[in-house]
Amino acid sequence: MTFTQTHLLGIEPLHPVEIAAVLDLAEDYVALNRAPEKHGQALDGLTQINMFFEASTRTQASFELAGKRLGADVMNMEARTSSLKKGETLIDTAMTLNAMHPDLLVVRHPQSGAVDLLAQKVTCAVLNAGDGRHEHPTQALLDALTIRRAKGRLHRLTVAICGDIAHSRVARSNILLLGKMESRVRLIGPPTLIPAGAAEWGVEVTDDMEEGLKGADVVMMLRLQKERMDGGFIPSEREYYWRFGLDAETLAHAAPDAIVMHPGPMNRGVEIDGLLADDINRSVIQEQVEMGVAVRMAAMDLLARNLRAGRAEERAHA
């Protein structure tokens, strides 16, 4: 398979053929995860450390399950209660991690660029589980797999991403991935939640749901990230739902076979109607969760192959 990366820090460095390699291998892991015996051996003998500086349920559980199903020794480090609280720097943390000799390091951090800095200082493969407002590559890859399975392709679709774009690393990674796959992306939200200069990203921007959803093949809703807001970005949740919330009536402006996505956690009645979120004929939200485990298995498998190949080459030249 064509995948040359030593880390998975973002979608931006990936070539379309590398994205396809992850998704194709993930298909194999979807099948494995649905089998009675769910264990592979791709990470046998390797150690995986999950280090989350921000609270996470879905992503951390997904990475943990992915590693264990592939045979890794998995350790979760609660970074929020670690020595960082006592003043340890990120560089000190990297030195500590190196002394433990991990093979795979999964990191979520509230500061953009922090995961990249760690990757420069450790001797293992690093996977970005979300850094600030920057990127969340495995979320975009699992979204891509979900779309590809539902639509049969990723190329030349119309995808509407709606809501809090300004604070969303999920939106950024999806915009990058869909752009590489030549799909048309529309951003919909109030001007206060659309980043300055977004129109220069090769996307369409509107604050009108009807206009933005017109003919869309995929409707991706985003939650309001109140933890990243330091001001009054919306008048009220009630008015926000009235203007930018998704229900069956609003979805009628999209293509008749449009699918509905949400990275979670959902604020029902704020960005999406609960009945629509649970509609198995339109919503693929549960499929996204399932695809998350398979995509993370595929990403760690591919990085582990490159890690082992690199170490073998070092030994050969030693």
C-alpha cells in the first residue's frame, strides 16, 4: 500500500493515494470488527500510549479499542492530572515518554501545534487525536469512509458543513480532505462562527441554510463548542436552532438521498433535531462511530509498518 507517513499529524500532508490506502485497509477492519473473533496481530509486541490533555470519550475509547484489537499493549495517561499540572513542560513530557520506549503515541491537546512539537521530540509514531482548532485527521478519515460507503465515492460530491466552523478542527480536516478528493464544500453558519478568510479556502460560504443545503449530497452538522468561546457568538440557542438547526423540513432542501452526519457529541435541539439524528434512513451518525474504530486500526497498522521498516533499516546500517 502507498502510505509513506511516519506520523499522522493532519490531513494536509496526505496525498489522495495515502487517504485511499487508509480507507481501503479500514474496510478490512470493518469486516474484522463485525466478526465473532475481533483480534488482529498488526500491533503485536508494540506499546501504545494514549495521552489526552483534553477530556474525550469517543476518540479515546476508539483508539484504545483499536489498539487492543490489533494486539498492542495499551496505556492511557491522564495528562490532565499528570506532572504537567505541576509545571512540567511539553518537552519534559516528551523526554519522559522516550524513556518508556513507546511505539505509538496518540495525543489530544488544547493548543494547536502541540502534537507536532511532541512528534519532533519523541522516537515513536505519533497520531494527532485533535489539537486546538488545527486538525483532527482520524475524524476526517472516518467521515470519509462513512461517506464513501454510503455514496460509493468521495469524488465530486457536494458536502455542506454547518455550524460552528470557527472553533472546529473537525471542519478544517474535512475541508482539506474533501478538497483533495475534488468535492464541493459549502460552509454554513452565522458570520460570527465562520473564520475570517474562509472564502479563500476554495469553499463556498453562506449564512442561509436553504441556499447552503440546496442539492447537497452530505450534510455535516457541528456542535457549538462553548468551551472554546470567549464571547457572545450567538444571541441564544433557541434562535440558533431556528436559523441553523437541522430538522426534516430543512433537510428537504438537500438532495433526496442526502445523508446526515455529526462528529459528536450532539446537542439535540440546538444544532440537530433528535428525531432526525436517530432516523436510520437519513442519519449515519452511528456508522461514523463504528468507522472510527476501523479507521484508527488502519492508521496505526500503516504507521507501525513504516516504523518497523525504519527500525529494520537502522539496524541494517548499524
